[in-house]
Amino acid sequence: MAAKRSPARKKLIATALELFATQGVTETTTRQIAERAGVNEVTIFRQFGNKHGLLLATIEEAGVFSSIAQVLARQAREVSGLDQALRDYVDGRLEALAAVPDFVRSLVGEAGQYAPEYRQAIGRELSQANRFVAEYLETAIRQGHCQALLPAEQIASLLNSLILGYAVLEFTHESHPLWGDRQAFLNHLVLLFLRGAVQSQPGGLALGEPGVALASSPAMDQGQQLQVQRRLMPGESHGTLKISSEVRPEIRLETETIIEDLPAPLVHDILRQGKEQGSQDYALIYVLFGAGLSPEEIVALERQHHSCDRNQQLLRIPQDPTRLVPINQWILGKRYGSYLKNPLTQWLKSRKDSCPTLFITAEKTPCSVATIAERWRICTAKFSANFPLAQAQQTWRVEMLVRGMSQENLSLLTGLSPLALEPYAARAKVKLALEQAIQLDQRRPSDGGE
């Protein structure tokens, strides 16, 4: 299709694009296009061969994919986090497809009628568009300080396939039971990729990584819980547990899962450092250890997502509106205020700005994942070891299991499956076993003859 782009050709392509978009490929005839463009129908056959040839030229020459590249390049510069990047892209593509439902229906429905060279050419154009998306996702993953578990082009291919599949389902069925609405599909799609395609820290647990469900930890009263945290302190700087595919050969993991929960004295020291840095840092560290949220979840939180009363303090997770997470009063044996008066409520009460997000920059704009990571680095800088931010979330998960929560209930709070929580349950069992051994050793042995 290397013909010279004459004014007549440009007019035909623009007209075809308009008609294909508004009434679909099937319902659009070459005669309609010629009449609308003010040319003889023979001109179409001479320049493009047939309607499918004109469709291909429209895709190749109308600048559709180059415009996508420009839009994505601009969005990549403005993106504030991986979650938002995914939402912006998926929402944008769904809106674009929803604007031309007839075109989508006919393009898919007529695909079997296209000559092989046309299908191959359309495939090349789609591959080019996929590369633009991959570059956009690579930028968002890098800016979000995440690690991709798949090549960016594979992530883009999966994402685009799911988007197109949803669009076809929506445009070809009056009603379907798979999704309540487009927003529900968007929320679940973003969660799927955040937990299955990337991980927040290299070497840490990938969100959604598989494991095997174990029996839940036995419940303990508060005195026993405090003893566990205190007695493990003298002998270990922090707990480490590795779970690999060798533990259960039927489970194939991409990488080893490393659980490194922090000991209680260190956690309290980090909270103390946060308090010294200021009310926002104190509130941030409090949420990290008190609710076990990831940086991606924290940066998406707005004031409207926080609620508290005398009996509870809750955060509603924007990425999954059905998910509520409580913020603990007690963190590893020490109480940090009440539900109504604590580091987070004090921080929110002190603010005079109008920014809706829970945490902000010095310029009163929403925090990014990079900002959260930097505040964590500052609050842990005085300690000799380098503690990855992911350890705060791991510490909370292990603590909840040690305190008696079942894997099934922790699954509801974290959004992970009980399967993915096995490494945490195994670590909690190790801590409980150590505590039991210490307690037994402190008892006076009975005489063997008694």
C-alpha cells in the first residue's frame, strides 16, 4: 500500500475511518464511502483493491497507533503510580472501544473473511501498538519501584487481550453475568496485574505468589502474644524464613519466597523515628505496621477512605472497594493511641490543605510510591542494616497470624488467597514453636519417679 497519498486518497481514508467507526465495517459499503468522499467508486478499487484493503490502509495511514503512542508517552510522564497507570490505560482503552462498538463488532465478526495478507498486516499494526503499551508499562513499573515478573510486552499482550475480550463480550451481549459493570471489571483487572505480574520489591514476595494453605495458628490471649514478641527479641535481629518449590514439589515458584518480619523492639524504634521526623511520617509508619498495606495501596488512599469510631478504625482500599482493612491499636505488644486518637487521626486533624489523599508531598500534592519509599528510608536510616519497605507488610502479616487470625480471614484483609499466605503461616508456626520451647525450658522438670 505504498501509493502516493494524494488529496483524494486522504479524503477516502478519513471518510472510511468515520463510517467504519460509526456504523461498522459490515454495514459500510464502498459506494457509501465514495459518495461521502465525493469521488467515483472506481477510485476505491483502483487504489485499495476492495473494502478490506481500504480498511487496512485506514489502520496504517490514519495515525491511530501513532496517536496512541503520543498519548501513552504523555501519560507516562504524568503517572503517579503503577496502579494509576494501569487504571488510566485500561479505562482509556475501554472508553475508546465503547465509542465505536459497531466497528469492534464488525472487525471481529468479519476477520475470517479477510485475505491472509490483510490479517497479517493488521497483526503487525496491533503488534506495534502493543510495543507502545509495553514501553508505557515499563516506565510505570520503573517509576513505581516494582519488578516485573514477565517481560513488559507479554504483560501488554495479556492486558490488551483481556480488554478486547471484555469489549467484545460487552458489545455482543445485551447482558452477561461475568461482571456487574465496567468498573468492577476494571478493579479486578488492575488487581490481577498488580498481584500477578509485578512485585513491589526485588526478592520479596510477589503479590499473589502461589503457596499452599496450612492450618491456622492457635489463638492466644494477649499475655501470650506479648511473651512471644518479647522472648524472640534477645536471640534474633529479625526472623527469616525461605519457602521454595523444594518444600512442596507440586508447587512451582518463579523465585524463592523470603519472609523477613522485623522484631518488636526494632519496629517500635522505627515508629519512634517516624514520630521524631514529623506527624506525617509517624502516621505513615503507623499505617505500614498497623494495617500492612503496600506502598501502591497507600498512595491511592484518600481521606474519604478512612473512617473511625470508638470501636474501630478502618481503611477502604481504592483498588478493591469491597476490601476493608482495620488499623491496629496494638502493634507488637505496644499500644499506639485509641481508635479515635492515634498517629493517623492526629496527622489528619493537623492538616490545613485541600489535597484529598491521605499522605502528601511538601508541595501539598499526592505522594508517589517513590516518596513513600524515601520516607521509609529516612525513618530507618539510623539503623545499621538496610530494611526493605516490604518487611513492614511482612511483619504485620506474621503478627496477625501469631495473634490467632486464620489464613482464611487474613486472606480477606490482604486480598491474597490462603494459598499465597503459606509462607507467612509457616513463619508464624516457627515463632510459636520457639516460644513453646522457651516456656517448657523455664518450667521446673518433674522427678522421673513421680
